[in-house]
Amino acid sequence: MKLKVKSHSRLQRLTTSIAAPVAPVVGLVAILILGCGPKPKLLPEDRIPGKVLECALENQVGFETLACLLNLKLRGEEGKFSGTVEFFYRHPDTFSLYPRTFLGIGGFKAMGEGDSLTIYFSRRNEYYRGSFSDFEKSGLWAWGISLDMLLDVILGRSELAAENAEYSGSTEGLFLYKTEEEGWIREYWVDSKRCRLVRSRWAKEPGGEFYQIEYRNSITHGNVEVPRDIRIETGTKDSARLKFMERKFDSPIPSKRFQINIPADAQRVVFETRKGR
């Protein structure tokens, strides 16, 4: 999957300057983005719950790699962040991200694979290496939106599937589907004309995490629409906004984009020591 990007864009220079062929992956299962393009649209007589869901699920795009620049805003009671973030992903579960400044990488660089996470804080010359869950408990992550959730949104993982989705009504042309799985209750509002996900709500029962996600300003790629602007609200005052500035699918990504060089004199930060500060 390839989006049209200006030939001299920052992202294209990053992904092509030292790009090497991506090795084939046996048994690759592509990450899916829910969407439906302008063609085909469902005719009025076909806008019934089963066909709308089928259309939404059939119009999905798979990708093996993703490279993007996005404007990220995080707000919470304990902190806030606003800036341009560079993000790279390689199937099945490897990613890296870091903020960009006029002087290059700013503040930190993070790399994850599976459940392991490594973050280097350049200004403090400290690094964290451990699991996602320990990182979020450590106090280093200052927002109520989990890092796992943020990654799911960037990658377009909606969790909507035909086998467990139940139709729950409609309003103003939006069909509502609900799923319940592993303690999560998820609700999805799908545009019945374009088969496009416009809003979802995720709640962990009882009294757990809560997210409301809105997908806005979609752009067309082939016959699929992908959102450019995604907004997340939580049950607290925490929120996030992601605005994709550039996005490339299935471009070769150099291996160095998934590496972190940690100086020998850097201090390792562990959960217990950081929590006590």
C-alpha cells in the first residue's frame, strides 16, 4: 500500500536514503485499517446492518510497514506534550518513535518489540528497559491513555470483527455495533453510506479504562479512506490528538530506525527507584 508523497518530502528522504530490502515474513498477518472508499457506496436499499458491517470489514487495508510523521498532543493532570513525532513500524510487533526538533531527535527515543520496551532519555542520560506495563506504572508515563492504546490508534487497530459484533441501532445514518471480549465493552459507529468508522468507545469493566475515539478528516487511498485526525478522550481529564502529516505504507525501512544507541555511562532507571523520587 503506497500513499502519494512529494518526491522531496522529509519522510521519503528518511525511508529511502539508506533503505535496504525488507526480508519476507512467513505467515505474515497484516495489520488492518478499517475504512471504505467512495467506491463502492452502498445503495439505500443495501444499507442494512449485515451488509454495512460486511462492507466495512471487506474494505480494509493490510500493511507490513508504516512510516509516518504526526503531530501529537497529549494532555493530562500530571503533564502535557505537544510536538512532531516520527514513528516507524515493522510487522509483527516492532516500532520506534521519537519527537523531532530543529536540532534533530529531542528528549527521548523509544523502541518496542513484543512486550519489551526500551527508552533512552538523552537530556538526563538515563534509560529504561523492561515491560510496557511496568513502564506505565513507574511514573515515567504521565498520561491516563496507555501506551498500548496509543499504538493501536496509530496503527489503525480497531478490534471490530464480524464474529462478535452485534448491531445495536442507528442514528443519523450511523450504525452502532457492540462487542464484548476479555473484559472490554467496545462500541463502534459506522457511516452506513460509506462504511467508514467515525467513532468508537472502549470501556474496561468494571470501572477500568475508558476511551472515546473520533476519526476525522479522512483522505482517500485507492478505494479506502483513512483518517488524518484522531482524537481520544478518557474518563478523566486526559486526552490526545493525533494529526498525520505524512504517512507511507509498505516502504522499506532501514534497520537503524529500530535501534537505540545507549551510551556506556547512561544510568538505568528501574521501577522501584523512579517511583520513590
